[in-house]
Amino acid sequence: MSNSVLDMQNIVKSYKDGNETRTILDNVNLDVNAGEFVAVVGPRDAARARFLTLPA
């Protein structure tokens, strides 16, 4: 039996920036089990905030 409370597979997120398409997440997988702590880190202006809004 899985204790997964969040399971995201093969997440891809991109957006248009003028004439360019920018991919900010490419084939991201995340599995969080009950009782685990997760930290999402990265440089300033990284895709952290966009990534955290995806499960909502």
C-alpha cells in the first residue's frame, strides 16, 4: 500500500515570451509520502513558485 500524499509525474510547464516558448519544467516527477518533509530550492526567478501551484 502506498503512503503517497502527493504524486506528480512527467510535469511539463512552458510559457510564451515574445516569439519564444520557454520551458520552465521539463519531465519533473515528485512523490511525497506521509510524514516526509520536502524543500524546493533554486536560484532567484527559478520555477519554484510555478511548480508549487501545479497541484492546486
